[in-house]
Amino acid sequence: MATGSFLEIYLTLFGWLMYDNLWEILADTGLLYLPFLGLFISHVRKPMESMEGMDAASASQNRIEVALAFMLTVIVLAGAPFFDLAPASLDYTKPCAANTLSGGATGTHYDAEFNAAGLGGAAARVPPWWYAVMAVSSGITAAAVGSIPCTNDYRMIRYKLNTDNIQDPKLKRELQEFATACYLPSRSDYLAEKPVLPAGIPEDDTEWLGSQYFLNTVGKYYSDSAYRAPMEIQGFPYNAARDTEYPTTAIPAWGRPYCSEWWINGAVGLREKLLGEVESAFLTQVQTVLPGWLGINAAEAENRTLRRLLDITESGRPNGQTYSGYGQNEGVGSWFGSLYNHGAAVIGTVATQITEYPKMYMVREAVVVVQAVVLMAIYMLLPFVLLFSGFAWDKMILMAVVIFAVKFWTFLWAVAYWLDNNLIEAVQPGWLAVFVHNDTTLSDDIIEFVVMGMYIGLPVIWTSLVSWAGMQIRGLADFSAANTARNAGQQGGQMSKGGVQKGGKMASRMAAKK
């Protein structure tokens, strides 16, 4: 059975486990039988108040029989747990992904956490009606989501580029040492000489540690033999031609690489170590999506990502808590300074972007959690809904509509997701050029406003419409059930009245014969 997220797998299971427990508690305490008592009292009192004794008894009997049949049907179909529901029977397929992952093997932290909580091997039991409702709702939703064209997750890439930072403290220290020994001297030489950059090298290339100009200029900057690591660097073997300061009688375990080696030398180079700080899935997207976006090769896409990673780390913004704009990070002051030409409106919106950007991503991630929690609450509270409604079948239908409406939120968010990413690409073609420029601020805010409204507004509108339709269905069902019971009572009363009249006539004829 399909779900809308990995979390929904486990919360669905938990919700139905709680349903089983609550149903058993209500049965053991006898509370489940109270609606039957109310049924007898209601259908005996009303006919007695409006009919003669014989007619009332017959009407009550017929009404009770019909109402009892409806109640028992609801209990059998929607009350008593029946079908087993295990984690392995629930699965989630990411949009545009070929693999479907089931409970217990999702590859997420949820597996370990919920297994530790006792849900790993647990199996809940679900009444037939609700099992069918979930299956149909999941199938319709999955088919609807599958009909939406695939798109790159630009929003996620944008968020990651502005929140990821370097976590390894050793790597941070090594980068600081590299900056002191290699970058700052090279930068000073460059500013003193003010050379013309070769074609294809952007003007701001020399403003970060991995400058291609510093790396590729022969005999100067990072290739200058005078610029080396100030101490032994693990992973770089001793080189007698390079590490001449060490006597042959005291060869060290590691050598002191040149700056160019220190940056690009295989797995021990700083560039590869920095790439190791980037999540593998995100790095794959960087290597495949950014080149097509910006018309650059994969290596340049990696360099831009690493530059952004260094900027975020240097600015001290903690991972996932703040969200910067896309200025070349020379400091927050210069970023705002570059925006004065855009006018007061742009400056006003930029002032809020640091907090607005993560809100959009947070909303997108949070709505899925909200959906899973809402469904869990509905499932586990269904025993009380059935009990307080007197096992009314119109309430059973109404709750089925509610479950379908909530599960269909997944499709609405898939539409918002598709529109969000395509608006980013359509309104801001080549928007990742904001690595260099900041002229898309107003477009950003328009997209943020529209899409956030869709993530929140579409489910509200949809649920309201479906709830209204469900109330109409409920009214028709209630009217039909009431008419059935009323007609049965009237027929019973008429039969009783007819029987009395026939009995009276027979008695009169017998008396006349005597």
C-alpha cells in the first residue's frame, strides 16, 4: 500500500496499533454497547409518545431491526479489526524514482528509530472498510502524482547551496593553514602585479581558495616553489627533491607539499576533502544539473559548489538555520551594498531573504510531516468517532471522504513542487548566475509568495470542498436510513392496526352468530 512519505509508513502503523488498543479498551469496558442501549430507548420512546400501544410496539420492533442491521454492518465493516497491516506492506516511492522502499528498509533514520520503539516487527489490524479506503485513496493519489512530469529539484539545490557548511574541525584548521600559507601570499602578489586575467577566467576567480588562475599559472602563485605547507601534511609522502630542509638521517613520515599539490592532489588534496563534505546525493545533482543550467562543465560546477561551501562556513552561518542570498560572499556588507542600485523595494525584500529562504524549504518539508501526523490522529481516534456517532453509517462514509481528502494532499503538493521548480527556471532563466549577481530578488519573492500559498492554500481549499461534498453525501445517507426506519415503523404500525381491525370484525361476526 502506497504512502506519501517515509514517515507516514510508521505513523500509519502506529495509528492503527493505537486503534486496536482503543477498540479493545472500549469493548472490555462495555462502552461499545452504549449505542445499542440508546438505540432501544430512542426507538421505543418515540413511537410510544406518538402512537397507540399496539401500533407503537410493532413500529418500535421494525425500527429497531432496521437500525440494528445498520449498526452491526458498521461494526463488522468499519469497527472490528480484521486485516493485518505490517511495515513491509506499506511503501513509498519518490516521485520520478524507479525504486519503491517499504517499511523497515527505507534507508532512512526512521527505520532504526521506530524499530527501537517496537514498531519494527509490529503488525496492526485494520477493519475492512478502512483498509479499502486507504488502498483506494493511496492508489488514486499515486496515479495522480505519477502523471506529473518530472523536474529537477531546484529548490533543494538552492537551499543546500546556502546552508551546507564544513563540519570537520580538522579540515577547517587545514583550510586555515592553506589560506595563510598559500592563498594570502598569492593574493597579495596578484594585487601588487594586477595582471590581466586570461580569457575564460571570471573576474572574481581570485577571490576564493580554489582560484583556477592561481593553480594554473606556471611558476607563480600556487605553483611557486616558495609557497608550501608550513608543516608536514598527512597523506603527502616525503619528497627529497622538494623537502630539502630535512636531513637524510631524519626523514619525516610525511612531506610538505607545494600549494598546488596541497589543493588538487587526489584524495588527500583539499579539493577532494571538501567534496567529501557534500552529501553524495546532492553532489550528484550538482554534477548533472548545474552544467546544463549554466553551460559549464562538471568540474566548474563542483568548484562553484565548493566556493559556496567555503563562503557559508566562513560567514559562520550554522547548517540549516539561516539562508543567505546569492551574492558572491565577500561579506554581508558588500552583498547589501551591491543591491543599492535596485531601489528601495528590492532592498526591503533583500532584508528579509535571510529568513524567508529557509521558510519556503521548511514549509515544503513540514507539510509532509503534518499530513502523516493528521492521518495518524484520524486512524487512532476512529473508535471514538464510531462510538459517539452511534455506529452511524453516514459518519463512516464521511470519515472515508476525510481520509481520502488528506491523503490526496500529496498530489496537491506535487503540483506545487512542480510549479515551484518550473517557475524558478522560467522566471529566472539561468538563475544560478546569482552566484555572481543579485538582480532576481523581486522574482524570488513573487515565486516564494505564490508557491507558499499553494502549499498551504491548496489543501485548505481542497479539504473544504471535499468536506462540503462529504456532508452532502452524509445528508443523503442519513435521509435514506431515516426513511428506511420510518417506513419500517409505519408499515409495522399499519400491520398492527390492520390486525386489530380484522380481529375486531371476526369477534363481531362470532357474537352475531351466537
